[in-house]
Amino acid sequence: MVSTRRGPDWRSKLLGVLALLAVCGFTVAVAQCATIAIWPGEAAFTGPLFCASPYNEAIVVADTESYPGGTATNYTLMCVGARGQYRDAGFLLPWLTLWACHTALAFAATSVALALRRARRAKSEATSAWIPDR
């Protein structure tokens, strides 16, 4: 009997890729919130994207404000020039850039791991399907 069942069509594959991307994006966003609390200086790596000449150096400035009942700390990426001039590059765009890069890395690593797992599984199924006659 000939099987008429086809493999997954492109819509279900696209849905799987989008689901994987959403899971990776959410996981990285949650993890990056912890990373920002531990090491906010990571935003300085985005300096070449947001600091144009004559601002050669990117630094992260922590501004802590205390008020009755609490304390707030804001981080800002500052672009500093050779003569002390500076420009505020904000923190949202550098954070979103880091989030996009981390998500792309997590998505690529997960995709490679899933592809290797699928290839290994297909290879083991192909070798186990052949049983010699006695």
C-alpha cells in the first residue's frame, strides 16, 4: 500500500520556526533582565553602533536616586569624546540590540542542536530498520 501522507507543509514548518523564535526571544529577555542587574556594562559593547565620531568611547553610567521608601538606579549609555564632550545614547536601543543579538545566538544554537538530533535519529532509524535474514 502506498502512503499518501506527506511531510509537514511549509506553514507548519514556519509555525514551528516562529514558535522556537518566540520561546528563545522570551527566554533571552528574562535572562537579560538578570544580566543587566549583574553586569550593565555589557551595553558598552553596542558603542560602535550608537557612538559616532567624535565620540570614540562608550561607557555605561549608573544614576542612583534615593527617595523615601526606595531607591532607583537608571543605566545610560554615554558616548564620550577625546575632549570630554559627551552624548547620551539612552539605554533602550542598546538593550534591544543586545536582546536581538542574544536571541539570534540562542535561536542558531537551538536550531543546530535540533538539526543534529534529527539527523542522529534518522541515522539510527535507518540502521535499525535493516535486519539481516537468517
